[in-house]
Amino acid sequence: MLIQARLFKMKKNNAKTIEIFLPDGSPKSIKVASITSRTAEVTYIPRSKLEHAKKRDSLHNVGIYLLVGSSEEHAKKEVYIGEAENCLIRLSQHNATKDFWDYALVITSKTNQFTKTHVKYLEWLACKLGRETKRCTINNSTTPSKPYVSESMEADLIDCFETISTLVSTLGLPIFQSTRNQESAEKENQQIFTISRRGISGNGMYTDEGFVVLANSKFHKETTPSLAPAVIKEREQLLNDDLLQETDKHYELKEDVLFNSPSYAGACVTGRSTNGWTAWKLQTGETLSDVYRKDTTKA
């Protein structure tokens, strides 16, 4: 998809300075993130702080927003994406009618340059890419249609969305970014690791965020008594989200899934406690530890 390729193609010298302002002085309260050279900004609002957010004039402007929630039953976060002429009024309405969300991310312009057309396009693009990356479950019952914009405006909005994606990810929700980063993609042929137990195996890649178990990997149905409760719960969540398809002999993963660590990923695949650093191996026999824990201090 050309838009996605344009958005997430890594560039050399693409360094950024991100400012995060804490209006209350608390890192757990309202946060405002921006890139110093860009006009878009993202405000993180815990649901419990919605009343305090009403004091911020910027949130009463045109923008798009993401309502974010999670549950113990599901592996993925649930996200609703919308646009509004006054974001705070719309959030207040959702506070009364939608139960699932825990916090909101509101995207506005520091210079109040967003128009209704701008945010309708950004809403469409956010829903489209959010569904394509499959990082979260998109809660929208309908998909917004793509509004007409000129070629030059579209180029500007795609550039703006790259900023939005970076800021949203910085605030803890990498919803618009693929689980396979550019470095991983470039090395994919030689950097796919495999873990196996009694003939059933899974494949994965080590990325900046953790360990990605790849689609079509096979998971053991049986689990050992010593398997950590958190891993058992994770497997149950994957089943609840229909990410694991049951066969006669095993489960099969339907899409790429990111785990926090190689050992956690390995335990989910094998159904037993696992040292992922030594259990995940390349076809050459090198372990994940051999590849990523080399002692670079030795000549």
C-alpha cells in the first residue's frame, strides 16, 4: 500500500526532538506531546481526568481522537477512532455512552490549522492504517469514507500523519506502526528464529519492541503444570481474540503477534517455561543469544 510505505519508510538522519508537557506535574495525569518543528500535538487524557482536561483550550478545537481500553479477556487493546469540531464535547458524550475506554488521545493543531476536511481525512487514514497493522482491535462499527482532498493537501496530511503516528507511539500506543520494523524487514531472510517442541514449531523475529511470533506458527495445545499463570492467560486471550485457530494436533497463529520478551513468546508457543534466548534459533543453529548478546568488547 503506497500510503503505508510512504508513512513508515525509515530515513537516514530522521532524528526528532519530542517535548512532553505535564500540566499537573504528574506523569500519570494529562500529557501533551509534540515535535518541536511540527504543528500537530497529541494530548493523553486519563478518563478520570476528563473534567480537568476541559480547562485546556486546545482540546476545544477541531481534531481527531482515539479512545483506548483493554480487558483481561483480550490480548489486544480496543480502540475507537473519531473526529470532532470540538473534541472535549465529543469526549464528554462518549464518557456517558461508551464503557470500554480507559484513556483518550486527542490530536489537534498547535496553530488551529485543522479544518473539518483535514480531520475527516486523518480519521479515514487512522482507521485504515489501524486495521492494516492489526496492533489493536478497531471498535468503529463503520469505516469512514475517504473525503476528497487535493493532491497537495493529501501530501501535507500524510506528512502530518507521520508526526501523529510518532507521537501516539511515544505515548504508548504504536497502533499505526508495523510490528516488523524496517531493520527487521531488511534482515528477514536470515533473521527468522525457530523454536520447536516435539515436532511442533513456531517462527519469530526480534524487534525494537520485543519478540514477534509470526503468522502460521504452531502452538502446543498442552501446557505443563509449571507454566506461569500469566502465560496461560495470554494463550487464553489469543484464543478469545480468534488469533489462534485450533486443529487436531495444535493451534495455529493467524497473524503476527508481539510479545514483551523472547522467553514469554517461547513459553506461549511451547506451553512450557522456556529460556527464549537459547531456545529460539536460526537455521544455522545460532541462538538468539548468539546473535544479539555477542561480546563486542572483544576483538
